[in-house]
Amino acid sequence: GDDADGERISNAISSFDGMCLAILSKGSATLTEGNDADGPDARAYHASALAWSELLGYANAWSINYNSYENGEDTKGNNDEEKKKKKWMVNTSPMLAVAAVAPVLAQCGSRYVRRIDGLLEATRDSAGKPSPSLWNVAHDAVSLRDATVLSVASPEETSSSNNSENSDLKPVVHLLTPRERLHLHAMHQLLHDNHKDAMGAYLRLLELFPGDLLALSLALDVSYALGDADAALRASTNVSTYWTERDGGTLRLSRTHPAQNMANSLIAVGLSPSPSSSPHSATSAERLAETALSRDSDGSGGTSVWALSHCLASEGRSSEMMSKLAGFDGTQHYEKCGYLHFHTLMKGYGGIATLDRRGAGCARSAVRLYDGGFGNILEYSGNDVAGVEEQ
């Protein structure tokens, strides 16, 4: 019924919003709490995995779903005459697939997605059904990128068209919005490991829709996968004016709004020093990151520390970098960022900062940080020393 459909749509949107928060915050702002039986690292992984698993289920359910209707009722006819009477309707929500799969493709590539699908094949849900396939969900969504439909004309338009020479022609429009189509074009490129063209799509998307923080986050992920700091800088400058106007600028909106703080921290990541950045870029990035960190350390802590690590490293401020990344107070900002092991990456940065100090015991401290992060991943995935020997 309508009520059931409305609840299903509402739940899917809620899941999408929750996953977007996890993506933008690298996992620290998830709406779910993970199990901490195996420690804070495992809890961070689990919290992000719960949000991702829920969204993947909705993305699979809202993958291309064709329904046939005749006068509002389902028709089961088999002969050609009855088939001609059928009216086809497409139920799809491609942005669910984008949020579920695009970040994994951007950071890890298509082979990693294939590996996850291989692991999911061996699992079943509570009803015994097989788990969704990331690859299939993404391909189903991408296949609708250029889909068109006949538009429904208003009575005025119908009246005017009846008087025209082409009254038998109906206007054709795209099924999806320009923003959705650009997202799907970028994901299509990522499915083929063409990160360079995907970066171009995200830059175009940010020019047209500077308020799209999901696109900004994905653009930064792609730029770092490419090792292209200039592309990250372009992504941030494409949206900086839009968000500056909302942070004490012309519009003077609420500075405490979570989206504003997340935007500031992500922009700071892109403004971190690059070969073509201005001398003031690091200063601006550091100021934005510190502002976001002070306003919303829970939601923007991980990305703010990410930006600060680049700013401090570029100026050789190893002691401050070590405090942000390896000290107890600093690690609290990214400890919950378990989405795609982001907090492990920050621990790796902390190990680099520790080695840069070159003091007594720095090597041991750096190894301890590395083992505390990457060692857990290797052990959990069976790729540590013991796991390799067993293989």
C-alpha cells in the first residue's frame, strides 16, 4: 500500500543520509554504535560497517526494478496483444548505489570491490538470501545514466501542441537529474579504474553543484588515489566561495551547522600544500581545519586532522604533527573514523611524524603505532605472518 511504500522510501532516505555522514566524517559521525568487545579500533570498523551494510541492502532493493501495470493493476498476460497493453514503470534510486560503492572504488579500485563481492558470496542474511553484489548494484545504477522518458505535458502544453505541426511528438527528458547523471558518469569511470576521467567528472559536478559535499569528498579521495594534489586544490577552490558565503559571509548562516564544519574541514584538505598552491594556502587550510575542529570535533575531527597533518608536515613542524596524530589528545579526534580504515591511515601518518623527530626511542614508537593500526587489519584479514604461513 501507499503507507508501506512511504515507509520504505523514508527508511531508504534515512539510511542514505546516515551513510553520507559516515563518508564525509570518515566514520566518526555514524548513526550506529559498533561493538567494542575487541577494542576501540574494532568498534570504529563495526559502526561504519553497520551503516554501510544497511545502505547496501536498500541500494540492492532499489536497483533496477521493472514493474508492469495496466490501469493501475499488474498484468500477467503472455500473448503479444496483452504485452502491448502493459505500461512499464522503473523503480530506481541510483544515489543509493553511489554512496554504497563509489567511495570504495575511489579509494581502493575495482579489484577490491570484486574481492568484497567474493567474500559476500559466502554469506547469507537472516532469511537465507544471498548478500547483494556491489559490482552488480553499481552497474545497474550506471546503466540508467542516459535513460530518457516521455514527459507528462500539462493541459496548457497539450492544448498548444495540438495546434502545432508536431502534435504527435512528445517531449523526451532524462530520467535522472544532471547531478545524478554526473555522479553516475564518475562511478562508471571508477568501475573501469579510470580515476583521471572520474576526477574530471567530479570537478565539473562541483562547478555546477558546489553544495554537494558527497562529490567533494569523493573528489578528494580520487585525487589522493591519483597522487594529484593540484586536482584536490581545484576541487576545494570550486566550492570555497559557496561555503564561505554561508560561514559569516554574505548569507551569515549558522556557523554551528554540521554541514558547514564538515565543508570547512574537507576544503582544508584540498587546500593543503600542492606544487601550484599559493604561499598562503597552508595558512588558510590550517585556519579552516582548526576552526572546524574547535566547533565540531566529533563530526569533523578526522578530516580536520588529515588537513592539519599535511599543513604541519609541509612546514617541518614534526612536534606539532606528532601531537595531533600520535598524542592521546590528538588521537581522540580520529579514533572513531573507522570507515575504510581511515584511523589506521592517520596512525601511519603519526608513525612518520614520530620518525621525523629522530629522538631516542622514536623507531620503537613508530613501529608501535604502525602495528597498532595496520597490524590489526593484517591480522583480521588473515594477511599477517601467521596467516601467510598457513596459506
